[in-house]
Amino acid sequence: MRTILNVFSFSICLTMMTLSAGQSLAKDNPIVVIKTNHGDMKVELFADEAPLSTANFLKYAEAGYYDGTIFHRVIPDFMIQGGGFEKGMKKKGTHAPIKNESGNGLKNEKYTLAMARTGDPHSATSQFFINVKDNGFLNRAESQDGVGYAVFGRVIEGMDVVDKIKMVKTQSLSFAVKDVPVEDVIMTKVEVQKEAK
């Protein structure tokens, strides 16, 4: 009986260690691999909590939109952003913007993905960012605008790639265009490995 309890307790502890601040891995969540010239990242998308953002990201990924785009904004103590520009900072066309889902209960924690947007809360299209640290001020309740940035996924493999990218040398191209990598950080391929059932 004691052995069974020990095994049960160990299983619970192991399960708890795999969860990140309430953001649990659901077996049917979509899995996407972001291949870059710095290595690959495997990403889990939170289809239940962020259905619009997840469907939006998958639409772009399945169409091959992200292939050849760059991480055009890299701030080592903040985040890495991409999904809207090709090499040479050539902006790509997008689909219509989606509704902000920042009220979904997910937090802007280290290695989570969130939708990038302008000052308009409902302006997110193709661009996303990966938090390289916990950025609580981007959460709905803590943000200055009271809206926040919608988290829709997290990196589950390849965190070392995120850490490598966040340290690349950057430059300012103009007063408004800053934190651009000197050498392009390219998403060579974004593949949907598993779709939600």
C-alpha cells in the first residue's frame, strides 16, 4: 500500500512539474515546429483558451506564410518578435485582424507566444512574439491600456534556440525601427506537426 501511495505521489509531482503556472499541456493541442537558421523550436498552441489566435496562427502557418520571414525585433530582456517581414525588412500582406483574446487567463510568462499588435487592441494579424522572461505588465490586468497581449502558445522544446536568438547583435535602422538583428534570424519553415482534434 505504501508503494502504491509513493508511486501515486510521484506521478502527481511529475505532472505538476510539467505544468507552467496553470498553463497545462492538453493532449489534443496543436503542435507547430518553427525551424530557424539558429535551430528549431517546438510550440504548443492553446486551442481551447485562445481559439481565434490559434486558428489565425495555423492559417498563416499552413499557407506557408511564415516560411522565409524573419524575427525582425529582438530585445534580450524582453522578447523576440517576428512573422510579418521578409529579409530586408520587406513587409508582407496579411489577412484581416483578429479580436484580442488577452482575457483568456493565460499569462505572458517566459517562453510563451503572444500576438503582436499596434495600439489598437484588436489589430493583431500575423506577427507574434516569444517572451524571453516573465512579462507580467503585458497581461490584461496589469497592462497600462487594461487590455494586454493575448498569449496563445508556448515553446515546449528548443528553449535554447530562443535564448540564442535573444542574444543576437541588433541595430537601429531609423528612429522608429530599432532592435533589428544585424544578421537575419530567419524562420526557414513553420510546420504544423499535429492538429487539434
